[in-house]
Amino acid sequence: MAGIVWIGTSFYFVALDNHLRENHSWEIHGGGFYRVEKFTPAPPRLPDVLHWFKWEAYTTWLSGFALLVFLYYFNASTYLVKPGGPLGTGWSIAISIVLLGVAWVVYDVLCRLVREELELGVLVLGLTTLAAWGATELFAPRAAFVQVGAMLGTIMVANVFVVIIPAHWGLIRAKEAYREPDPAPALEAKRRSVHNNYLTLPVVFAMLSNHFPTAYTHSYSWLVLVAMMAIGAWIRLFFNLRHAGRNV
């Protein structure tokens, strides 16, 4: 449920950005008209009430990690350890946890080094493919899909916690100090928000993958996972372009 709320806000704000004309957008919903205006990097004065969108992300990860612990780590011999695989219970749990952090570190370094979005997307797809293949080699089939999804989900929530929210605080503190805000962190926050938008449907599939044994027990299950994730990102690309007025 937390994931649905988080994904909904991600879809809405990216669509809103794509609908902006001269930094504002007219919308109709619930029997009324809305005029939404965007200030970059900040309005002339701070409003009295600001609505933040961060706890949806934090709740999704915290509840997801709790489920990972209770369902897979506490029952590792049943659900996490691959029968006849190279890892025992302790190593399976340790490597699963470490990979969550590794995923974020590698992605964050790539974001800082690679500024061309298409090139970055190809690299992320390649590393996701490697992660999918590696997870199916190390973990039980069902756990492998969840592991890759948890790695991408960790990237998403770390984007919020490490990049997006600090950038917002930077804008607020600059206005409170009567300084001109630095637009660079805000631009990077928007970039990471768009990345999160493309990762939403791939992560949703991984979250729900336990219901699809024909996928995770396939002889090329890692390829099935990558294909489904790529299709999810492709769907988001279609709608993002459509919201910007491009029918592709």
C-alpha cells in the first residue's frame, strides 16, 4: 500500500512537469479547476505551509525490508538459500544485505560520472542484467526476483533520502537566510526523481513476482526478469513522452 502511494506521487509529479506550459499547468479534478505553478529554483517568499512527499518512500522501504527480514532471512533455509547452491544460510543473508548497499553505491557513482542519460540508462540496464543473473545463481528462484527488486527499491529510496530531500532543504535554508538558492542540487534532485519514475514498474513487478512461478522458475528466469523490467520502464517512457505531447 505504501508503494502504491509512493508510485502515485511519482507518476503525478513527472506528468505535472511534462504538462507545464510557461511554468504552470491548468488541471481539472474533483469538480474543480486547479492552477499549479512551478518556481525554479524557489518562490520569492516561502509559503506558510509546504507539503512534503517523502514518508511514502521511507515507509515503502522500511516495510519492504521488514518483510524481507521476516519472510526470507528468518526462513532463509526455505526461501532464500538456493538448493544445491554455493551459499549457506549465513552467507546468503549477508550477501543479500550487502548487495542492497552495493547497488546504491554503484548507481550513485555512475550518476556522478555519467551525465548523458541514454548512456547512463544503458549502463544501469547492463548492471541490472548482471544482478539478475547473479541473483539467480546465488539465491533460490523466488528470492532472486525479490532481491533484484529490493536492490532497485533501495536505489529509489536512497535517491529520496540522500539527494532529493537534502536538495529541498537546501532551497528552504537559502530562502530563510535570504540567499539566492543554488539551482544545481535541485536539478540533480529532478534528475533522480525521473530515474525513480522509470524504476517504479520494474520494482512493482519484482514485489509481485512471488505470484508468478512460471516466471521465476523458468530456465532463463534472469532473462524473464530483465525483460519484464525493461517493458515496465518502456511503458513509463511512452507515457512520459505522451504527457510531454509526443506520441511515440
